[in-house]
Amino acid sequence: MTVREQAVTLRQVASLAGVSRQTVSNVLNAPERVDPDTLSKVRAAIETLGYQPSRTARSLATRKAGLVGYCLARQPGHSLFMDPFLHAMTEAIEASGRHLLVFTAAPGVDGLRTYADLVAQRAVDAFILSDTVDDDPRHPWLTDRRVPFASFGRTWPEQGDEPGPWVDVDGAGACAELVSKLAAAGHERIAFVGWPDPVGAGRDRERGWRGECQRLGLSNEDCVALPAPAGSMAGAALAAGELLDGRRPPTAILAASDLLAVGVLSEVHRRGVDTWVTGFDDSVLASTVEGGLTTVRQPTDQIATTLVGLIDEARADRGVLLAGEIVVRGSARLGG
Amino acid sequence: MTVREQAVTLRQVASLAGVSRQTVSNVLNAPERVDPDTLSKVRAAIETLGYQPSRTARSLATRKAGLVGYCLARQPGHSLFMDPFLHAMTEAIEASGRHLLVFTAAPGVDGLRTYADLVAQRAVDAFILSDTVDDDPRHPWLTDRRVPFASFGRTWPEQGDEPGPWVDVDGAGACAELVSKLAAAGHERIAFVGWPDPVGAGRDRERGWRGECQRLGLSNEDCVALPAPAGSMAGAALAAGELLDGRRPPTAILAASDLLAVGVLSEVHRRGVDTWVTGFDDSVLASTVEGGLTTVRQPTDQIATTLVGLIDEARADRGVLLAGEIVVRGSARLGG
DNA sequence: CTGAAAGCGCTTACAG
DNA sequence: CTGAAAGCGCTTACAG
């Protein structure tokens, strides 16, 4: 184990400045109630020594870890959106004077054990939740124990309200808007390729698509939804093939994610048809694809800062729905 | 601020078990030197109370934060590989009884400030470094201050040895192997598409490609390297176009990353030629691309556990070079 | 405005 | 094998 030089402590600052340790602490935590002269004297000492209070000592005294926990989900491909989100989340937490502690946990109820340990050890003050699932067990568990948290994504409970504060992007709204613009561009047969057994967000997006198709009076036969087997790109290509083989092939296909959209697009390219395709997330894939993928950007920074704000509020019943932003590229040349 | 129920402390365990607090501490930290009867008595108390020691209190006493710092780089697309790496890293750190604290920092020398703060506040015991650049300032800075760290990636110093322990994947070796297999499959004109102003890893990969081409006696004119403008997919497609427009177009193209490979591949598809293409990283993109992308998998878990091991060792002069694994898919049907 | 006292919840030698 | 003492480096009321 490497030897580290002794760190500077409050005691040394006090002795250098010729004041008590308590006064140094006041300079740090309540400068308004210390004499201006003392203040500058102490601050000079802090400066020369390069003093910074020990996080752990402070934590022990204040009973706040200064850390927020965030569980990394293991979902390949999925990282496409979550990595930028994590970055934004980290910055937002830092802006609040805390740091983010990341951890891994088993999926579902088993994973609660990890949350319980973190709470029991007082390793974190709160949690940020993402990758929420329907009736996610974490939310009520944390609420019951009065552990502060904020969720990115709703849990779509069978009954009752969302258990705890949440932020989400209005997937239904964004997909409805896509349909509306597609229709304005002359499309009448608009299909949807989603996940098999769609989770909350997937269902929400599909709901928005279907709702707008109906509102516009498009025929049900012309607006069909198909799941992409395995939720994979290849699966999406298969689904697209099936749609295009139909008697009334769609002229536009909404995909529930960029990854699925790329699968759909590859099938469209293969056939050389002019079907318009849209994705969701504005991940690297969207700019990666030949011609570019029209997609929905999630306001990452805004999501992150809103989440951090919700953590610190007493009210556990707040939910914030943010709008997604349609980003137009080559795969669907949507107008204003 | 939400009210949290009072956590269980060592004191309560001691009183329930009818022993001193010190003995409870011994049960936790040196069970071998406590009487078996006392042991089970105390353990029973721990069990009933669901006691877990406070991380901060323990940290203060042991002078170890129990946290390892890791800086999230902001590089779009790049997340393709780094997200799985972060997950593996988190698990490896957890296996060692610590947690990962993630943070953001300005690039280059300015970012050192953030490292300095974390050290001054004793918020972390060590750092894991990634996204290393040539002559990365962080490594010597940490070494000088005797802050333990381990680096994923070399810093390729102008002179002297690597400053501090590192783990890296042998990019040169993997690319040489690709060339060798390509040649065995009959290819004689093997080009390379890399980054403009390649960083250490990019140069390393290119070096491996060139070395093997020369070793096999392939003509220099047939083995040309071209940078992808902007390091983008579109840039890679341009570079591929230029290569294919040459008088002696390559029959195989190595790309320095999956992202570049996808760009190359799109151009190859567009022209309908049968040029073989390989990537690097085995990211989601590799399975995303039509037909699949032949690429090099980095042994993520092994990298992570090796890094954690290096953190805890006193010797600062160790380096570990791991082999990449060639994953064959449709874009280059390489044999055994 | 400033300092002496107590305490946050542990661990680390050190007596017994 | 077990416990009393001291200490980790802060903050929080509370006197003065």
C-alpha cells in the first residue's frame, strides 16, 4: 500500500491562524457570523495550507454521506442512451455538492438487498433510479423506508399513483407528434416496430403512435404494430420485412428505439424501398446510420437537474413530464 | 428533507449482546481472536438488529474512504466500449469491498484540479484512469503525490517508462493477427482506416497492421493507411471511398474502431464490392451491422479485475498487456 | 464574535 | 479472550 503524505487538518489551520478549531469550522460553514478580520486571517491560513475539510469527518458529524447511489443496469445496446445520461447525472449531482456512487445489483426483488446494504451502511443519502420496470419494487421499498430518491422513468403502477418522485420523457407525446408530421407529409400507412413484452416506456411510445393514428382517422389495417423478436436489430429487420410484405405495406415505420430503427432501416435499404423510418433516443446510432436517422432526443441535462432537485424536496408526490425533441435527418425528411 | 429512522449502531449491538463495543468491533474485524461463545452471541445480536457498520465512521477511524474515483470522459460514440467497461469496473471494485465514485473533470491539465480536490478531501483512496492520452498529465501527477492508481491504457511517454501501473489490450498484436488471417484467406491488398492524429491506442493498432503487412512482404502501395476525417463514421466512409477509387483498391480494410468500420462498411455496401472489413471493440455496433462485423473483443472483465489488483500493490512499475480476441462475423469470414 | 465541550460511530493499540 | 481509553477530523449547540 502506497504511503500518502499526511493531509492537512482543521487543527493545523486553527493553529496557524491563531484561533480555535471551532472558529475555522465557522469560517467554512457560517462565515456570516465571524468577524471580517478573523475571517480573512483564517482564510489566508486555509489558502497557504491548501486545506480542504475531510469528507468523511464531515459526513460523520453531519450524518450525511454526501453521496447519491445509482445502479448501473446491465443491458447491452441500452448503454447508447444511458451513458450520456450518466454523464449528465454526474454533473448535476456534482453541481449540488455531492458525488455519485455507482453500484451494480441483481435485477428485480433480489437487487433490493444491495439497496438495503447501502442504506444500512449509510453509504449514500439518496438514490437515483433508472431502468425502471412496471411496478418496479424499488420505488415502494424506498418510499416505505423513507429513503430519498428520484426516478428517471415511471413505474406505471397497476393502481394508484407513482410511488415517489419521478421525471420522464413524454414518449407518447413525441410519437404522436411524429405520426402527425408523417401524416402531414402525406403518409397514411404508418407502422410501429416495438419490443416484445414492452416495458413502460415502450408501451407509452406505442400508445402515442396508436392514439394519433386513430385521431387522424387512419385505418387500423394500415397502422399495425409488430414486435421485433428478441428486441434486437436483426429482429427489427425481420419485423420490417413482414410489414413490407403485407398487402398494404407501410410508407413509414416508427421504431421504439434507435437500435430497432437501424434494424428496420437495413431492411428498407435492402429492398430499396422509400419507406420513412424514425427512431428514439438520438443515440450515436442515429448519426451513424447512412443518411442519418430521424429520431427523438431526450433532454438529458434537464432530466438530470430535475432529478437532483426532486431528491432534495420533501414532497414525494411530484412527477415531471418533459417533452422529447424531434431531430430530423435523412431517414424521414419531416417538415417543421 | 425526508426523515429517516435512526440507524442501528455498534453500541446497540453491544448492549443487546451484553458485551463491550470493542468486542463487537472485534467480532467484525478480528473474529479469530474472540471466544466462540461470545462470537455467536454477538452475531445473533447483529442478526436480530440487522446491524451493519457505518461506512463513514469506519472510514474516519481507518483513514480509508473505501471509495475509488473514476472520471467519466465525455466522448460521444466512445461510450460504446466504455459503458461495458464501467460496468465491469464497478463489479470488480465491489468484489474488493469498495465502491466506485464517478466524477467529471475538464480535459487535460485543468482536470487535475478535480483530482486534487478529491485527494485533499480524502474522498477516494485511489483512482482508476481510462481514456488516457499520450503523455497524460494525470499519471505523473498522481505518482508524484503517491496517490494509488491504475491506468487502463498506456500513456506512451516520449521517454522513460510508463508512470505507474497500467493494463492495456495489445492492439498491435490483435491487428497483426487480423492481417495474418486476412493474408491466409488470400488477401494481398489490406488497407487501414484510422483516426486523424491518432492517440496512443490508435497508433498502436496501426503499427500492428503495418508491421504484419511488412513482415508478410506485402507491397507498401497495396497497404495504405488513411485517416477518417473528423474520426466520424461519415469520414470513414469517405476514406473507404478514396481507397476503393485507387488504382489498386484494397480487398480488405482494417478499421481502428467499430464505429469507423461501420462507416467503411456502408461505403462497401453502397458500391456492392466484396471488400472485407474489420473493426475493433466488439461493441453493440458490431452485431448491429447487417451481416455482423468481424472485430476484436477486449477482455473487459479481465481488464477490470487486473486494474483493481494493481491499485492495491505497492509496486508502481507493473504493466499488464492483455490479448484481444478476434470475433468473426459476416464482414470478414476469417478462418481459425 | 469566539472558544470549551460533547458527540458523530467506528477502530486501534494496550492493559488486564 | 475482553474492556477502558484514546483518537479519527469534523460539526453542533451553548456558554461566555
